[in-house]
Amino acid sequence: MKKTHLFFVIIIAIFFPSCEDVVTLDLNTAPPKLVIEATLNWYKGTSGKEQKIKLTTTTDYYSNAIPKVSGATVYVKNSSNTTFNFTENPNTGEYFCTTFIPVINETYTLTVISNGQTYTATETLKPVAPITKIVQNNLGGFDGKTIEIKAYFNDPATENNYYFYRYSYQNPLLNNYYVGEDTYFQGNEFFSLSQNDELKTADKITISHYGISKTYSNYLNVLISIAGSGNGAPFQSPSATVRGNIINTTNFDNYALGYFSLSEADIKNYDVQ
């Protein structure tokens, strides 16, 4: 009897393969929130005059399009009250400035006025130590066979520093992000480390180091832990609300998402040997 039942089960499995139904959940949709991408970076060896701020809104979970925010007023002021206006490339939600003046340890205030709401944030432009050398180790990883790349720098001894590291790979096309602070290596030589165990000869890597504030470091730590560090994150929409330093001065409860940051940055390209 048992063999007969087994026979019919096999027949059914062969002639009636299982199928999958796509289930669309009826999710609650919150009112859209403004998203402000205002990361101003001053790369070593450049003037830093050209900067971009992007405005979008949150949207439905199933939407494939990210709504752009046009017609906003966007500007940044320094401590001397000099104003740097950001002008939109029409209907793109991207606002550009070509006259920005970056100054290390200068304090800047961002203002965004959109749909009758005013958003502000204040941050300081933080320095970064230059990358002094890049070292390749072909015996890295737990198995001793993984290629590791280290980018070295000399941490300043006179101040507490916070760092944001980004490794961009062309094959496969992905980015790794992580943050660090100099608590255990202040005033000494240190390094950032690649986090890709599939590196091979001739792969191209772009290594970027950013000097960031302590508060921005805390924000990025939370964002990276939610979004993950190896899949193009952390600047995609996370699965939880992460509040930044941007305040709605018109209606405090109607806050914007995003963060206003300013960093000096160093960037190097490296070909795996």
C-alpha cells in the first residue's frame, strides 16, 4: 500500500509540477518625505568649486521610479555669511553650484526651501590625511589565498579623526563602505582594507578616503548596518527610518531624510597585480 502511494506521488510530481503565484501585499503607504542628498566633497588636487545637491521624495514600495523634486530654493552659507546658490538643472531634481569655496574646518549651513517648508542643517568641513601608499597582499583572508589591498595614511596626532572609506570595484561592479575612527591608532600610520574576497589580477579598484565628523560617523554606522556594506549601499533607501542632521524649521515633525556633510577626500586608482 505504501509503495502504491509513493508511485502516485511520483507521477503527480512529474506531470503536475509546482507553480508559484506572485503575491502583492497591500502595504500601508506613508505620506512622501523629502530626501536631501547633500554630500559635498573636496577632492585633493581640485578646486572643490563644483558641487551637487539632489532632492527626491520617498515613494511607494513597489514603485520603480524615484520622484524628483524641482523648483526648490537651495543654498549654502559659510560662517562669514557668504552665500553659495545651487541652481537646478531643469526638471532633474539636481541642483548645482560652480562657485563653492571649501575651507578646512569651516562651518557651513544648508538651506532648502520646498513646498512651503524650510529645511536647514549645519556641518563642518573635515580634513583627511592623504593616502601615502597602496600595498597588495596575495596571502590574505582566512584561507591565506585571498588578495587584499591596503591603502595607508598617516593619522594626525593633534586631533580626533573620523574616516569614511569606499572601495569601488569594476569587476564585479560593486562598492564596499565602512567607517573608522583613530581611537587606537591616533598619530600613527594606519590603513583601510578591501573587503572583496574575489579580487584577481587586472581588476581595477578606486579607493576613496573621506574625513568626516563624529556625528556623521555615527549616522553612517547605523545606515550601513541597516543597508549592508557590499551591495551598492549605504545610499539606497534603508528598511528603517534613519534621521540625519536636517531639521524642518517650518514644521519640526515633518522632517526630511538625508544628511548634510562636508569632507575633504583623497582618491586613488589601483590595478590588481
